[in-house]
Amino acid sequence: MTSTHPATRAARAGTHTRPGGAPPLVPALHQTTVHAYPDLASLHRVLDGEDHGNVYYRFGHHNGHVLEEAVADLEGAADAVSTASGMAALTGIVTALVETGGHVVADRNAYGGTRSLLETDLPRLGIDVTLVDGTDLADVARALTSRTRLLLVEALTNPTMRVPDLPALARIAAAAGVTFAVDSTFATPALLRPLEHGADLVWHSIPKYLGGHSAAMGGIVAGRADLVGRIRQSVVHVGATLGPFDAWMALLGLKTLPLRMRAHTRGATAVAGFLAGHPAVTRVHHPGRPDHPHAEVVTRLFPGGTGGMLSFELAGGRPAVDELIRRLGPAIPLSPSLADVATTLVHPATTTHRSLPPEDLEVLGITDGLVRLSVGIEEPADVVAELGSALA
């Protein structure tokens, strides 16, 4: 019998509504932390993996599963697991696959947050880390030992846009019995699928190109089913599960990924060409340039272009950077992230890599005059004109 008391009716409002026969065109958002079951037997079948279903959000949920299936399909992966952030994805990889006493080899030309995790947190867990130049195959091979469990690189490094030879690194890792994982945030599966080049795992920071609009938070790892299964367990244990709303927003952004990446590539190529000929600029880091140190690797791995990221060095150093930021104003804002549909810039030495000491920044080529530019999907001529005016 249905109660007429307002408290009872309010608490149960909408919980028994069933959808009609016509499904919505846009994937539905299931914003709930838990699901209800008719009996213990039904619940136990799901918990034991005999039936498909969702129980509690930390164990996974509908929107997360939909996003995982979509990214796994785009990457050509057997499985994927979504996480609360890109750093949570990397943390899940390490904690699932490396035990105390283990060893990780990673490219030193990586995002500052990655470096902090590797150099600060992993040693406290009894995990040794060796940083190498990921584009120097001999340097990588020398660093691998019998204790090495992971080799970590970025497909396009942040912020100097170096390009490791993924197939060659995959062969080195396989010969040593080491899991090879690639951060492909800058590249996305629209331009590069690392698993096709021998990687075991690929991970992304969702707020960047996968989401595309600086709105959806999260991270995701895709790859071999056995490895992803272990990472999923680690993510559940530490509570690093992605929320349903962010998974839902990320899926909406994912639908336009190939279209956006073509526009980002077109814009960045035009901007890099302009900057390379400007007297205020001493160097341009863009993989599409013929003078790029890894041009041959780029030609093999990125036939469809390299996306919207580039960096450049100003002859005037830090004062020139400050003046450029001031002159660009709201048109091209200072924003410590990347991959939005609108163009943004950042000063790596004092933002993304501010945790590194000066001597490490020097080794990485991150100078006081280095600016990282994330070129959006605007008309390239407009971005070039705005930069030209600010640099005049």
C-alpha cells in the first residue's frame, strides 16, 4: 500500500519510473552511487561476476563502462578502466603492476606531475625509478634490469614535443619482459594508437583532448585485458573511480574527437610556421616541422598530423613572456591546462614543471623564455594575427 505521507512520497519520488520504448539519442546519465536489487541471490550473481550489473559506484558504473568501451574501441584495446584523473590513471598502473622492491624506467621528458609521482612518491613505496631520454634507445636499454616492471613514456612529450620511437621501445621492453605504457594525452587515438605499435597500455588525461572542452575531469587506461583487470582492482581499492557525470560529459566530447584533432592540427601547423619566421622567437618545438629532431619518427607514426600542441622560446626570456601574456589578454589566455577548443598558453617553468629544480629544467630544455601553446579549433589566420600583434 502506498503511503500518503509527504516524507515517504518525497523520499521515493521517481525511483520506480520506467523509460519508454524509444531510447534517447544522447546517452543517458545515471547519476547514482548505488543500485537496488530484488534479493541477495541477484546481488551475489553480480558481485561474483556471473551476471552483468552495477552495485556501488566505486566498483564501476554504467556511464563509466560506456566511456571505457568507447575508448577501448578507439584505441583497439581489449579493455579500459576510467579513473578520477590522469594522475590517478598513472597511479593505478604503477600500484597494480609494481611491487615494493620493483623498478620503473621512465622518460625524463615528461609532465611535471608525472615526474613528482615518480621521484617523490614511488621511492616512499620502495619502488626505484630511473629517468632516461626516451628518444635514446641505448639509454633506455641500459636502464632496464631484472627488477624493472614498467617502461613509461609520453607519445608527444610535454612541453618540448619530443617523439619517442614507440615500435623500437616496444621491442626493447618485450625482450626484457617489461610492461610498456604510453601517455598518449597529446596524441589521442584519432592520430596515434600506441597499442598498434607494441605498447601494452595507453593512458590519457580526459580533461584534455578526449573531453575537449575543459569540463569533464578524469583519466583512462586501455590495453591488455589482464593488465587492465589488475589496474581496475587497484583503482577500486584506493577509491580513484571516475564519477558518472564526468564520464557522461567525456563521452559527449569524445564524439567529435577526430573532427577536433584535424582542426587542432591545421591550426598548430599554421602557427608553428608563423612563429618559426618571427624575429622575437628563437626556437619552435613542433613535431610537424621539417627541422624537428625526430622528423623521421613523426612521419612513420603520425601520418595524420600531431595535434594542437607546440612550444616556442622568446629571445627576451621571462620579461618577454610576461609581456606576451599581458598583450594577448583575454583573446589567448594564460591557462595551466591544454586542449580546449580555444587557444591557450602557459609558462612551463613556473606552472606544469615548477616542482623541478633549475638544473633539471635546464636538462629538459625548459627555459624561462619557453611558452607552451595549445592551439584551438579557431580559424588559424585569426590566431596567427593575434600572436603577430602581441609579438610586434
